Amino acid sequence: MSPDAEEGLGDPIRVLFVDDEERLVEFAARYLEKLREAFVVDTATSAADALDRLDREGTPDCIVSDYRMPGIDGLEFLEAVREDHPDVPFVLSTGKGSEEVASEAISAGVTDYLRKDTGTDQYAVLANRIENAVAQRRTEQALAERERRLAARRDELATLDRINAVIEGIIGDLVAAATREEIERTVCERLAASELYGFAWIAERDASGDLAVRTGAGIDDTDLEGSGVTADGGAVTRPAERALETGRVEVLDAAPESVGEEPPAPDGHADRSVAAIPLTHENLVYGVLAVYAARQNAFSERERTGFAVLGRVAGFAINATQNVQLLLSDTAVALEIRVTDGPAFATSLTERLDCQYRLDGVVPGADGTVLQYVAVEGVTPERVLERAEESELVTEARPVTEREAGGVFELAVTDSPVSTLNEVGSTVREYTAEDGEAQVVAEIAADADVRTVIDAFERAYPDSELLSKRTVELPLRTEGTFRQALDERLTRKQRSALRAAYFAGYYDWPRGSTAEQVASSMGITSPTLHNHLRKAQRELARTFLEDDPDT
């Protein structure tokens, strides 16, 4: 017996006892309740009265009825009960044994058949029959409910498998997408083509702050244009607005109790639920994906988890394609931004120490930090290091070169305008600070959304301001231009030392030649060779790491 069934056996048992002898039914009710504490016995002196009670009070756990009654007899009463209550246990009792009555009762769906007798022993037998009949019914109900839940669970798991297959297929397709438009079109078309979802669209905020649809699938353009996708707080965009605000998957159910009088979908699609998924990468939000489904209980927790992954992968893919376009394109958009937020180390340093700050290079560090190599002028190195030690944003600091009023420093920082801009898909070209104010020049892909980048940056630095936006030409970097730039920087002796060391296997492991052997072959001393190699290697690194060959 299932745990649910066993638990149900301890519940009260409501019994309806029907007999035309009024004194008998009252006595039987009291005696049965005395025999079983769980029994609650109601009585009726006619079948008509019993049927009225069933209509008013609902179905009891068991019905006990005499066979011989005026008007409607026990068999007719049984047939009437079975029309509306086919499963309720029904015990029929009669004063005389009759095979014909028993056969008719069985045909009519009687649960048990009991011969009426004199004395009280018959009530103990009747109590057992009632108890057994109710226990069997409750067990059957519990098993049926358990099977229903298992079937629902199987259906849910099967649906989740199909959902995961769709999402995994989309993620696989995103790898080959070359542009943001292709990524967004792939996501919407694949979702709309599945049997699980009706249609989908992707939108982003325009310059006025409204949601503007970029692409959609599974819905006519006229329906999409008239869907009310604006920032007016309408039911269509409510989940999308929340998703952009919270950064989480938001769901609006089509059930009337959850959406009031307003449908969650465009006209003609009000029977659908909607899930809104933000498309994100790091701190950058590229828009919101809205997916509509007509399934009951659509968008379970597991389904939402899968869509959250899809939103992050799509955001990553969009960011990656824009970075590739920035590398391959001959133009970019340069953004000049002013930062006056005190928490930025550069602004606080220059404000307190009255110095100048310039970023020379950035390298990823350990434990999520970023190594910044900065030149500081107008203050002693000791005061720079003291200020760095006081700052919560700097975990480590050391001087690279020191002068009386400045130097170059290596700073391990946990956060800065530079790292924030890198996270949102831009490349920082200049970062300087003076008098508590920083100036940043960053480049983004020509087709990137400037508003999205600035919004993400302003969330981290609210007191920042976009000063200018302009299209710039990017220098053409090829193998030939790289070789030419390096060749122009190397002296003849440096070039000869570098080539001799390379072809002699000096850079192999294990080394094919020692420094002494290479120097001897060139007719120079070992220290002279090391001096030429060190300068040549520096020029090689400078040419590779610096964007402008003339820097």
C-alpha cells in the first residue's frame, strides 16, 4: 500500500445510512460510531431524502442502504447513485437472501451485499465491510493520483528533453554565425520552427528608451509591428522590461489570474505565455529575447535555466562577432568619455596628489585582477605607493622605474574604467587622468550599438559623460607592415645578432648553441651579443604590442 493510501486510512469515514425504519437508522448510526471512532454516520429514511443529501452535501465515503423501501427501492437508489457517483462504495442490505437481487445489485455496481439480521453482531460485520470498502477505494484513488503524477512527470521530462535539444541545437548553430544579425535571426527562426514555441522576437532599446524589434520569426510583420512593443508598460512588454532591469529570465503566464485583463501577447495570440530572456555578456546587455508558447505550465524552472544559458551564449556570440569585426574592419567608432567618479584609482590619485596619470598597458592578472602599467608624473614614487596601499581597488603595487617626481608602476587592480570598457566589448586606446578627472578613448566596432556600451559603462560609473563619438580609420596591420616596422627599428648589428642566435638554435630547448658559441662565430664578446639581443628583443616586443609603429 502506498504511503498516501496508508495516511488516508486514518482520516474520518463519512457514512450515509439509508433505511425507511427511523428508529433503526438512529440506532445503527450510534452503534456504528461506537464501534469505530473514525465513523461519522449521517442518516436518511428514504432514497429520495438520501439523493437530496448527496446533492447538498457531496459524496460520502460509503453508502449503506436497505433494499426494501417505499417509493424507490435499494436497487433503484443504487442505479441513481451510480449515475453521478460511480466510484463511491455502496453496501446493500436486505432482510431476505435472494440470488436474483444479488445478481441485479452486482450488475448495477454494488460494492458489497449484506443480509440484514437481528441483534448487534451484524453491525460489527457491517463496520468491517465499510472499512474495507473505503480502504480499497482510497488505495485505488492514491494509486491513480500517483500514476497521474508519474505520467505528468514523464511528459514534463520528455518536453524538457525536446526543449534542451532545441536550445543545444541553437547554441551549436551560433558558433558558425558571423554577424549579430545572423545570430539573432538564427535564435528566433529555430525557436519558431520548433513545435514547442509559437513565435519569438528580439528587441533592444532605441535612442528614446523604447523597445524596438530587431528581428522576429513565426509571426507576421504586421502583427509584430502592432504588438505594442514599446516601453509604455503594456502587458506585451512587461516581462521584457523586467528582464532588462533584473538581468534574469522573466515569465508572464497566459492564465487570466496572472495577467488580469491584459493579454501577454499581440492581438490574436492572447492564449500564449511569454518568457523574456536578456542577452548578456559580462556587464553588457545586447537586448531581450521574447518567446511565446501555448503549452500549459510553460516555462518551468528547468526551462528557464536553459533559456538563461541561451541568453548568455547569444550575448557572448554577439560580443565575439563584434570584436572580430573590430579586428578585421578598417574603421571603428572612437568614444571619448570623461570620468569623475571618486572610486576610480586614477581620479582619486590625481585629485589628492596633484599629479598626472597615463596608462601604458594592461595584462590579465591572477584571481580576477588586472595588471596596469601606468606612468605617473608630478609626485614622488613613495606617495604613489602609499596611496595605492590605502586604496581598496589596488591589491598590489610596485615601481618599475623610479624618478624623483614620478615613475612607471605596476598596479594589480580589481576594477577600473579600463576593465569595465573591455568587458563591454571595446578596446581602450588612451586613459589619462589629471586634477581628479579621467579621459578615456575607447574603440568599438563600427556596427556596435553605442548606447548599449555607454549604458553599461554608466551603470558602473554614474558620473561619467560621453564627450564625443567619431568614426576613425584603423591602421592596416599585415605581416608585411609588421616586418617593415620591425626592420626600421633594428640596427644592422641587432638584426645580425638576432638572426645568428635564431638560426644557431640559441632559442631552442635544449639550446643548439650557447651565447658564447654564437658570439665567437660573430667575432664579438658574449656581453656584446647579450646587449644586441636584449635591445632587438625589446624592439620586437614593442612592434608587436604597440598599435602604432611610430610610438
